[in-house]
Amino acid sequence: MSAASKLQKLRGIRFDRLAQDFRQLDPNDPGMWPLAPRIVVLLAVLLVVLIAAWWFDWRDQAEALEQKQSEEAQLKEEWRSKKSQAVNLDEYRKQLTEIDHQFGALLKQLPNRTEMENLLVDVNQAGLGRGLQFNLWAPGAEQIKDFYAEVPVRVNIVGRFHDLGSFVGDIAKLPRIVTLNDIKLEDKGGGVLLLDATAVTYRYLDDEELAKQRTQAKGGK
């Protein structure tokens, strides 16, 4: 059917007749209504039913569906991640073994409680071996960390620049970890310098101390 014929048919509809049909409706006898009002009322009822169904039921189902779709996407991503880990499990185990070895090697550079005194003696001997004069050697209080403890030692040393530099180099070559912090140099004249610093040594906690740490951590919670 062409557009012209459709327009012609639309013009043939008597809207005044349709309006008259709606005005003459008997609400007590809808079975006798003309066809056009019955179709309009049925469409209106259908629309109301669809809106009510959406508002009271379908809307919640749509939100639940959207939530399930989001959960599905998240579960798929977790599955891909776990699958990748499972595929590379042997490689992860090798890396973990390597990390354990590296950690063990680093841990060996930390003395235990009984070896701390020897380490402090080594630091002192390193200075005396370079002809340095210790004006101050004052170990401070230990600072307990997660699995190790820091032992600060305040030092005040007098010596020539070259000897002080050699002493710092000797400290760096020690088999145990020792760091020099808060370094201050003062020229005393005649090529002599005063070195004021804090030498920090480290030791690992033994099993008893670690157990105490865990107990304190649980008590803090």
C-alpha cells in the first residue's frame, strides 16, 4: 500500500464518530461497547499491567540480573588469575625457593644475641687499627623490629682524613651489616678531623624473642 493510499484511508476515518462512541459508553455493560473503545481500553489495561509488572517485579529481577552479571565477570577474572597461577606454579615455586635462599644469605649477615659483642669489638678494632682515637663509644638501647633488632652506637672519633676514610671502608667490608648514620665532620686543624656519627648494627631475634613478639602482637589486637 502506497503512502498516498494510507493517507487517504486515514482521512476517511471519522474522528467525530469515534468521539461520540466514547461519550456514549455504558460502564455497566462493557460487552456492548463499540470496537474502537474496547481496543483502546484493552491497550490501556495492558499498558498498566506492564508498568505494574515492571515496577513490582521485573525491575528487581533486572537489578538482580545485572548484579549476577557483574559477579560472573568477577568470577571469570578470578578464574583466569588462578588458572595463570596454576600454569606457572612450578615457576612460582622456583622463585620462592630462590627468595628463601637470598633471605637466608642476608639473615646470615645479622649476628645473633651472643655474637653482638664480637661485632662491636670488630668495629672498635677497625678504628684502632687505623690509628684513630675514640673519644666516645656509647651503645644505645636496642630497637626491636619485626624479626630483627637495631643496636645504635654513638661514636666520636678523632683522626686524619685518610684514616677516617679507611675506617669507613673497613666498616663496609665487615661480614656483618653495619651502617654509619648522622655523620658530622669537624676540622680540628693540622689535618685532623673529628667524626661524630651513629653506627647502627643489626641482629636477628632468636626463637624466644620472636615468640614474645607474636604474643605481644596478639595482645595488642
